[in-house]
Amino acid sequence: MRRRPAWLWAAAIFAYAFLYVPLLIVVVYSFNDSRLNAEWVGFTFDWYRTLASDDQMLKAAGNSLMIGIVVSFVSTVLGTMAGLAMHRYRLRLLPILIVAPIAIPEILMGVSLLIFFVLLNFTLGLVSVALAHIAFCIGFVAIVVRARLAGMDETLTEAARDCGATPASAFRYVTLPLIMPGVIAGALMAFTLSIDDFVITFFTAGAGTITLPLQIYSMIKISVTPEVNAVSTLLMLLTLLLIVVAAKLSPTLLPSERETTP
Amino acid sequence: MALLDIQGVTRRFGDFTAVDNVSLAVEAGEFFTLLGPSGCGKTTLLRMIAGFDLPDAGRILLNGEDLADSPPELRPVRTVFQSYALFPHMSVEGNVAFPLQMARVPSGERKARIEAALEDVRLQGFNRRYPHELSGGQKQRVAIARALVTHPTMLLLDEPLAALDAKLREDLSIELINLQKEVGIAFVYVTHDQTEALALSHRIAVMNRGRIEQLDEPSKIYGFPRTRFVADFIGHCNLFSGPIREANGSLALVDVDGLGPVRVATATSAAGGARGTIALRPEKIRIAAEAPSGTPDNHFHGAVRDLLYMGDVTVYRVAIEGGTIVEALLANSQSGRAKFFEVGDAVDVSWPVGAGHFIVE
């Protein structure tokens, strides 16, 4: 293999440092035995202990988990259907309609959803947040599912019908098992997107409803406490885990070496 | 009543007419082949029988029943796809069991049925293998077992051997013939390979541009092609065309362009002035260094322009003085004897009136 020039290495190291050093600092200071994020004093699990007895924080985490689970379930069902529709019917408008919410600025989504809920006299709370999350997660699931369908042999569905399967059975026994890695990857993506969404949640939660990102935001208004570092570390760990699982299940999402070398 | 009755079926895709007013009947137990070049409509017709596509006009009847309103899963026919279309997430047994499962065959009965189907295609003991662990030929056997396991009325085979190499294709052809005899159900077989079609079929429908050019037994298709297209598509054929001088119902005389007058036996009569074509198989032509004894019906002189040694036979392309190329074939039955003539040798070609086949255009 050809040697790469040193400046390329330097640029790469700088870029990765810029991305990951801040995260690393948060992790490190979550174990720091000091109220200030200024200097390293000593190792402690105290902040995690404080976290475990913080009712407000636990309530926020519970809400986020519940919303995340409901959102990933509903948007996976709807997103899979959307992905199938995009694959089967070559309508030009359909992909735009489904995928647009991904590209629309979150602030715009948040404001418009808020206006929409108010117009409908819909009480803001956990339900409105979940609905808003579902709205932007469908597109992500649809894209992953469609990518999986594109790699599937079309005659397999015909073969299933030929073997006596109704369209529903053909989907259940042949299409769904084959696109399952994409479906699961989509569900995990929806979950991580939902659990750490701030902007749209901020607009659609209303007063009194709290989720984890909202809670963290309200805490850092005063100062970044080590407790915030601790909860951020846990959130980071969860997200990382889900990304790894998603990548394992859907090689097209993150091509591994096995796919790149024939 | 025929098992499958196709009546005036037409299928258009935009401006393109894929199947153009086709009618044919397939009898029970018959090995029927749709033969033609790609784009001739044979696969579209097969897909309409399977139910993956619907005719724009005409009817398809199976056992006298119109299939128009039956989705694929309710038609008692099964398809064997060119790409095998095995379910990759199921084992061999899972694949073969799938139609039984869909037909709600009690699970106690399934095992025996699966074993019998795998035995039919000589794949016993492969139950636990997955499609990606099988060779092309084995995959195709599994596909056939899956299609046969529910005892369908008819099997539709869409170029099932096209993806296999030549030797395997020949072996599987023979197995297909035996299998069809054994199970006794009608096969409708689609192929672009004329050798396959001639070897396998009871009857062949030669298709071109969405129409049936000729529907006959293999020997009739080969020996008595009704159109120029059929003569040219099936095997090697010399095609001599020119104005008909006379055709009186037993003998025709054609002034072949670039060759001269050629006599050919015919049952048809045609007015002088119309154009006719004589289809002449290379193996029916006598090629020799000297003129034959007696007076042959058709007799020309020329020189060997090029030759193709094929092992069992050698094909000689002879340039006649008029400029026409005549293809003749000699068997190399004498061992060690590779060829009888060299390029440039002066040769004499001749054939009796009965050797050629007359087609009025």
C-alpha cells in the first residue's frame, strides 16, 4: 500500500480529536471528586449515586425511555410500510414526502408542530412529544428498510405467491425475515433519535413535561454540574451500544471490512 | 378438452405488443415448449399462466376454468424460476415444506411428502443445507422439488437450465425428461435454446415478436419449418430465396439469387413470380470431390472457402460460382480423419429434391 503523506494523518488526528476529546472530557469529569469541571481532584462514583437518588432526573429518564420505546415501535411499523411503498411504487413524490422531515430544520418542525397541536386543541405532554418524534423518525426507518429491499431478489416474493402464499403470508414468511436486519436497525435508529432529541421535544412538551435532554438543559442553565456529566456519560453509552448493534445488523449502514474486500 | 387452453391472448406494454393474439392448447401429461429469441413474448406468456401478469385480451383456461380472477396462489400451477428463487433464509427442507405449509397440509404428513419430493430430484440427505451451500444444479433441483411437492396440475419452467454450464445442462435435461415421465404432469417449458427444446419436448411452439410462428413436434419443426424465421432459428440452415418459376403441388422450381435454378419437392402450389425460400439442412447436402454418378436433382460446383472442425463433424462453407455460400456438413466417423477437404479445394455439392423444404413467402 502507498504511504499516505504526514499532513493527511495530522488532519485526520485533528478532526477526530475535535470530535471525541470533548466527549472524553465529559466522561472523565463524571468521575471527578469535585463540584467544578476545572481540575482533577480524585476518582469517585458519587455523582452516579446522586443521580440514582434524583427523583426529577429519574422521572425524566423514565419519560424518555417510554417515549423512545413507543416511538421506535410505531415509527418502525409505519416506516417499514413507507419503505415498502417507496420500493414497490415508483412515484416521484412519495420519497420526497417521506424523507423531507429528515431534511427540514428541527426548529421549523418544532415550531410548526407546536402551532399544529395548539390549533387542534391538543394537550401538550408525553403524547404530543411521542407523535412529533414519530413524525421525523418514519423517514429514517423508511430509508434503511428501502436500502435493504433494494438488495432483495424480486422473484422471491413471486416465488412465495407461486408456492401458495397470499400477499400477507408472502410478506410475513419471506419478505419480512429478509428485510429484518434493516427493520431492526431502523428501530434502533428511531430509538436513539427519540431519546436524545431536544429541539422538537422542547416545543412540543409543554409546561411540566420533562424528558432527559430537557432536564439536562435546565440543569446546565446554572452550571455544568458533575451530575450532568454522569447522566451524559450514561446516555452516550446507551447510544453507542445501539449504534454498534444497528451496524452489526445492517452491514449497509456501516460497511465492515468483510463487505469491502471480495 | 385440453388441460391448458390459451385463447387469443394479447399483452401490451405501452406501444410494445409482447404477446400478440396467441392461441394454443397443452394436453395433460405433455412436455410443451415455448421457444424463441429473447423478447419474443415467451416469458410474458408463461407469467400470465402463472398469474404474475394478466392478459389485456383473450382468456387462459385451466381444466376449462377461466383463470382471470385467480391470483397466483390459487392457481394449481407451479413455477421453476431461472434464478431458482430459493428462500435464502430457509433450509432445503424449509423451502420444500413452504408450499405444504401454505396449503395447510398437516405437519405429520409433511415429512413424507418432503422426502418423496427430494427423492424425485435425487437430493435425499440435503434437508439441513442452506441454498448458499448448494451448487447451481442442486439449487435448481430444490426449486423443482419445491414446485412438485404439492402435486400441481402443471409445472411452468422459465429457462431453468440457462444459468448452468453445458455438461450439467445435458445431464439435467435427461433428468427432466425422466422426471416428467415419472410424475406425469404437464410441463410448460420456456427456452431460447433450440437444442434443449428439440431434445425435451413433445411439442414446440416457436415464437417470434409475440406470435407463434409454428407449433409442431420437434422433428416437424426441424424438418419442415413453415417460415423462414423457424428455419433460421432452429439449427443451421441454408436459406435460398428467389422468384418462383413454377410450383405445381409436387415440385417447385426457384430461381435462387446468386445460385441458379433449384428444384425442391413441395405439397404447396404457388403462382409464378411470387418469392419462395428453400430451407436446406447442411447434413442433407452431398459434398464430394467428383460429381456423383447419375444425374442429381440439384448440382453445383464451388470451392471450400472456410471450414470449422467440430470434432464429431466438420462444417464446410463452399463458395458456389454464382457467389452464394452453401454450408455442408460431413461426419468425421473415421477415427483419425479430421477433414476430407482443405480450404481452396474444388468440390461438388448436390442434393435431391426431397432434401430441401419449400417455404412460400
